[in-house]
Amino acid sequence: MSDSIISISGLNKWFGEFHVLRDINLDVASQERIVICGPSGSGKSTLIRCINRLEEHQEGSIIVDGTELSHDIKDIDSIRREVGMVFQQFNLFPHLTVLENCTLAPIWVRKLPREEAETQAMGYLERVRIPDQANKYPGQLSGGQQQRVAIARSLCMHPKIMLFDEPTSALDPEMIKEVLEVMVDLAQSGMTMLVVTHEMGFASQVADRVIFMDDGQIVEENIPSEFFENPRSDRTKLFLGQILSH
Amino acid sequence: MRVQRIWTDERARGVILQLLLILALLLVLAFIVSNTVANLQRAGLASGYGFLGSTASFDINQRLIQYDSTSTYGRAFVVGGLNTILVACLGILAATIIGFVAGVMRLSRNFFISRIVGAYVEFTRNVPLLIQIIFWWVVILALPKVRDGISFGDTLFLNNRGVRLPAPIIEDGAGIILVALALGIAITWQIARRARKRQDETGQIFPVVRTGFALIIGLPLVTYFLAGSPIDFDIPVAGKFNLKGGFNITPELVALWVALSTYTGAFIAEVVRAGILSVGKGQTEASGALGLRPGLTMRKIILPQALRVIIPPLTSQYLNLTKNSSLAVAIGYQDIVSIGDTIMNQSGQALEVISIYMLFYLTISVLTSLFMNWYNARIALVER
Ligand SMILES: Nc1ncnc2c1ncn2[C@@H]1O[C@H](COP(=O)(O)OP(=O)(O)OP(=O)(O)O)[C@@H](O)[C@H]1O
Ligand SMILES: [Mg+2]
């Protein structure tokens, strides 16, 4: 598959003795939107964290936009420049203002002039609908606002791929909505997205494919309608039963 | 009714309680003072600070200002105070460098490095400082005699009399070197400003630190040679039994300095380590995910946040170091306590001497705390 932007094959990872990822094969096409779900501890976070080298894998290969992840710092750098990530706990920099959070990496990594970095950051802050908070500190914002800043901060690096690790799990229901809206918006703009989430509404609305993981393996993958209507494996059925009964 | 309302009013209550506390303190103080004065008078001792004007008639070999045995007690105190400040400043400088380097190294992923630093920290923290001071003193005194001391390129000599360095002799025209130094600093400052502006405008990053170093050291050096070497160095020369010329640092100062800096450095290393660990892993990950290299992450993300946790305990370490320098008395380094002891014995003015100690350390401590609190407030986090 030469047109895939992420290509993972034969991926295996251990934490000490513990085999977290077992023989994962996954190809993601450019502009594809993938939702990953599965029970707690199944290895979802670990899988997407391998893609930008927040975790190191032991076997198999991960190729991102033509560059294979290796121990070469140059390769890691260039992949991290293409891949943005949004975390469950936001991880904004509390000592910097919202605007500074968004301009830090463009200035120091992409070497943009400050004014250009700021104009661009304001553009993305408008896109996530909080331009008026630009000069506040993260501690002064609500959770939903913080998560939207985190999304804007990633977008400022012009990534080709965005990884989301349970971006709404730490939020109250009304804030979940505002963050999901921003993500839907982003999906419709053609961003390649890998989203770990249990928001099944989001999955059926925007996902091209839903992947179900259990015990470090990809158990099932399908287009959303098929995945929700006709789950094939028993484990998927059990999981969907638990999620949807909430 | 009214009284009760005042008593249950939060603010009024706070004020009244504080007034009562101050009153109680004043009473205790008045009792102690009147009691002591009465005792002294009964013993026939004059109280007061008049003795500071009398002739000291003892020598001090470690001094930063002019002093001889005909100087007054007051001047002797100043010499001692300056000696304390000297070793405290040198100690704080070295301890801070040792502490930050060791603190960061202890978190290194390199097992060997982190273990070695760990051993240093545990060992140094757990042996009493007094013993370490005496240890370093004994080490220096056990160095070879002057005659067969260790020399580094025949300019720096190490022996049981301490360390001897070349002493600069200022000749006519040396001022131009100072001018060059000032120029170097000014240009560096300008470059730093320009570089920041240029980065803001074009995004290009300029190596300010390296250029600055080159300028500040290079410019005076070039000027020195161009001006025909207007500063001479009185280089120590090894004679038969003694070193001639140069400038000597006493074994006591070296021992005290090394002991204070390594001891306090170990505590600071722990403070720095705790500070860095207090910044969550998520910060490093978010920074890395944005493409920042580890060095930049440390400078821009981790340290600025860690400093807020580091500064308050760091302040206590600075205060501890300053106060601990009074252990100098054990090896005869002539700090304020050591000199004060001599004055106390000669004049019998124990209470006055002790009050001078207290006032001296209190002033230094308060000044240090004020400065550190100001710095801490400047970098405080804005929270909701
Ligand atoms: N650094 C680590 N060291 C050892 N084990 C780890 C580490 N990180 C994760 N694990 C283990 O790996 C397994 C998979 O973790 P992971 O975080 O990928 O799960 P997850 O599917 O994201 O779960 P959740 O839905 O709870 O976030 C878990 O059993 C976890 O305990
Ligand atoms: Mg997870």
C-alpha cells in the first residue's frame, strides 16, 4: 500500500515481561479518520503513542509519511513534526499564556517569526472558538477550553496527522460537546485522524473505520455502520453492550 | 452585646489576637533585659557598646580590608563580617552550581552517572558538616610541604599552606582593559537584544551565549596584548623553603569553602531533583510531541516550572550555608564568630558580642529571604 500515510506491520511491544501490543498490522490512508476503542488496558494508548515515539516498540516497523521510525533522532524529529497529539489531561504548559502555548513550538522548532507565529496561532484559536482567551493562562480556563487550546496548539505545527488519546474523558458532558464539535470540524477539513475514544456518536458521525482492540490485539475493524450493527466477535458484542447501555 | 459582636467578627478578632501576642512578647523581652542588666551591674560589668572603639591588639591574617593590631574592636568585627560574607558568597555560588548539575545528573537515564551522584548526595548529607570541615582542613594540611608542593605549570601552587595564585599588579594603562570588558558586555547585551528581535522578525535563532562568551573574554584579552600587557602578574616563585610573591588563599578558607559547598550542594541537588520531578511527565510528553528536543524542553518547559518548587527550599539552603559558616571557629578561619570570640574573651562583653552576631546573621538572612521572595513572586504561576 503505497498511498498509506501510516503503515504499521508486525508491531510487537513489551513492558518488561508484559506483552502489550501483539502483532499489530494497520495501514492508514491520507485523510482517513479512524476511531480506536476497546476495554481499559487493551493497549490503545500505547499503540498511538508508538506512532510518535512517546513509546518505543521492540518488533515490527512503523512508517509515517515515508519515514521509518528508528533510533535516529533525525527521523524521530521529522516524524514528530508531522504528527500532532492531544492528550486526555490536556498537558498545556501552565507557565505560558494560551497564545504562548500556541507559538512556542512554531518559533523554536519551525523557526517562524514571532508575528507570523502569533497571527497563525490567533487563526487556529478562532477555529477552536476561543480567540478571546489568548492572553489568559491555562489555569484560568475551563477543561473544555483547555482541551480546545491543546488542539489549536497542535494544529499550529501544521501536522499531517492528528492523534487523540481519549480527548474528552476528563471532561463534563457539556464540555465534551464543544470539544467534539471542534474535532468534527477538523475531520471535515480533511485531516488524517486517529482517535481513541468511547464517544460512539462521534465514531458513527465521522469515522471511516472503527478498530476494536482487546488484550493488545486488533480484534475487529470495520466501517462504523457495520461495526455497530453487526459486530462479528463476541468480545466486541460484549464491549458494545457495556458501552451503549451507559 | 457590642463586645460580643467584636469578638465574633473575623477581622476584629485577628487584630485583637495579634495585639495581645505582641504585648506578651514585649513583656517577656522587658523582663529578660531588666533582669540581665541588673545581674551585670551586680557583677560590676559595664554594659553598652563603648568597647567597640578600644584597640583590639590582636592580629587577623585573613582580611579583605586594612587591619592591624592597633585597629579597634569595631574594625575587627567588620573584618570578620566581611570574611563571613566572603565564604558565604563563594559557597552559595559553588553550591548552586554543584547542586543543579548533580540534581539533573541524578535523574539521568545513565545508570552509572545517577548512581555515582546518588552516592555523593547520600554520603555528604549524612556526615555531620563539622566533621567534613575538619576533614578537608586535615586533607590540605596533609598536602606536601611548600618545598615539594604540587605546582600547576609553575603558576598555581598547592601545598599545606593553602593555594597560591598569581597576583595581578595593575600598571598605567590597565584601565583600557576594563573599558574593553565593559564594551564586551555592552556589545553582548546589544547582540542579545538584536538576536531576540531578529528571531521575532525572521525566526532565525542566533547563538547568543557562545558569541557572548567569546566577546566578554576575547575582547579584554586582545586589548591586553595590544596595549602592551599593562597588567603584570606577580607569579609565585618557588624559593628554597618558601614561595615568594603571588597571592595566598589560606587552608582554612579553602577547607571551609569546599566543605560548605559540597555539603550544601548535596542538599540543593535533592531540592532540584524534587523540583524537576514535580513537573508532570505529561509536560515532557506534550513538549516532545510538539517536536521540541530534550534540551529545549528542559529550558523552556521543565525548569521554569520546577523553579517555583525549587526556590523556597533553595532559600533555606542559602540561609543554612551562611549560618553554618560559623563552624569556621573549629578550624580557626577568622569569620565573625571566630573574631567575636576573641573579642569576648578580651573584653568580657559577652552579651554585646552575641547581640552583634545575632543582628549580623539576622540582617543577612532577611536580605537573602527578601531577594529570593521577590524572585519567587516574579515567577509565580497564575491560577484561577
Ligand atoms: N509505562 C508502562 N510500564 C508498564 N506497563 C504499562 C506502561 N504503560 C502502560 N502499561 C500497561 O500496558 C497496558 C496497556 O496500557 P494502555 O495505556 O495502552 O491501555 P489503554 O487501552 O489506553 O487503556 P485505558 O482505556 O485505560 O486508557 C495496561 O495494562 C497498562 O497497565
Ligand atoms: Mg489510554
